Amino acid sequence: MVCMSDLFSAPCSARAGRSVRYLTRALGAVFCAVSCGVAIAASGTASASVSASGAASTKASASVAGKHPAPAVDASAVAAPDAAGVVDPRRAFLLRGVFAQDVTRRLKLPAAEQRAYADRLQTALGEDMLGNLSGEYVVMVDRNANVQALFIYFRATPSDSWQMIGASPVSTGRPGEYDHFITPLGVFEHTPSNMDFRSEGTLNENHIRGYGKRDMRIFDLGWAQGERGWGKGGMSQMRFQMHATDPDRLEPLLGIRHSKGCVRIPASLNAFIDHYGILDAEYAALVESGKSLWVLKSDRQITPWAGRYIVVADSERKSRPAWAPAPGSKARAKVPAGADTAD
């Protein structure tokens, strides 16, 4: 069992009031592009020019956001139905702009790399009898030691190609020490059957917050068969989770294998996935049926395209691509002795 050193936080009462969170100037720009039919072709295939402009706009939007407050655009407008009462699923791509604004640790993949990972994603889903999956976000992780990255993808219909929303560095299981698993491959379903919880932000004996700062969400994927990274190897049960990590000492190390088997992600990505319900399709269904789930924040803005699947693959790269740089010596120097793989 791994990634359980932090304490479970106790259920809390509903928060009073509802804070209003607004989307960014980048979202407005992308929204305009989609509305004009520029961002996504009717067939669902991405326009190369839009992909290029989207990448170019990331720096610009970040610069603008740093100087001027974002306009008051309500997130509900993203999923507003048209005159016929239909929500265009292509609006799901508006989250690209929000990702660029909200997620501070981002990777910029060339278009060819985005397509290659889209193909890997489709292959993995097909092998799991999910080849026709569409209309919901999917999270993909490349556990390869030379990559260590997470990607969010979407496609509107099964006939479309998967298109990337955004990418960030992560850390997966590093073998070589007792109780350290190699992050398992496959398609994993995020379901309330393995209820999520939130970090208490407590420090362990090495002054490490294994699940990150207080209130970070731990996405629990249940028990999985993992390959032991110690002794003679072999397979055994491990608790598979995706979660934030210590923001000061371990988050700077994202980009190399460094966990006990779970997927560590940046705090800003954790908040993004949590706030917009990227993996909350089944949680949302429970709420709609009348259930009250303490783990869901009152100010969340879940989209109509919430998903439920995390796909872990291995690109088997033999060298590190330029778009996935490894952390430097300064980041490694912040890790206290004996705590390099603390979860």
C-alpha cells in the first residue's frame, strides 16, 4: 500500500456562501475563436493554425493577466445552450485557455507530439473496449522515465481525433527501494466507489507534506496490481492515487520518477482538475441524484464534459525530449536526506 502517509481529513460541513470564480482573458479569446468556427473544424479535426496560435497565446495571456484583471466572464457561459437548447461539445476546447491561465507548470508539445499521444490514447482505450469514448475529458500519463508527463485530451465524437487541452510534468513510481512500485499501466476509472479525500497539509518526520498543502484533493483510483520495484520484483496490490505533493521541496522535482507508485501532479493542476470536474462524471451523477459529497467544494464549476478515466502508458522513449525538461540541481538540493521519495 502506497501514498498513505498523510492523514485523511474529516468530512466538513458545507461552506457558507458561494465564491464566484471567473475565467480568464485567454478563455474569452478562445471562446471567440470557437464561436467563429476557427478553433475546431466541423469534422472535429484540429486546425494546425489554431494549435499554433493557441501555443503562442499562452505567453501573451499570461503577460496580460499579470498586468490587468481578467474580465468578468461566468464559467456557465461556456456551456450555455444554443437556440435549439443544445450545448455544442466543441466548446469543451475552451478549457485550453483556462488551463494556460490557471496551471503554472505546463509543457508545450509540438503538434506532431500531440498527435502521437492522441494515437497512444486511442490505442489504450481501444484495448480496454472504450474505443468509441467521446464527449468527455480523459487524462493520460506517460510514465516513461524520460518523459514523466500528464496530458488532458478531448474529442467531441468517436469519428473525431483526440485533441490536447494541456500538459504538465508529473512524477510516477521510482523503483529501487522497499515499498516502491512502478506505476501500473492501463485504463483506470475514477469512481466514488473509491471515494476521494483531501489533504490535511500535515508534515511528516522529514518536514514533507506528502499530499501537498492543505485542501488538495487526492484522486483515489482504488487497488491496482503494481509491479514491485524492490527485491525480486513481481506483482502485488498497491493503492493507486493521483495527488499533489510538497509544494516547496518535491513539486520542483516533477519531471522525474520520484514517487512510490502514485502519480504526483502540480498543485495548480490539482486545483484545475478539481474545480472544473475534469474527472468527476460519476461524482456529478451522485450529486444530481441528491447525494451530498463533502469532498466536492461548493464553488466548483463542473463542465458538461466531465470524464472518469485516467490512462497510463509508456512511450518507451530512449532519450528525453526537449519539451519535457528534467529538474535541475537546485530543485534536487531542496530535498532533505531520507525524504526523496516521501509521499
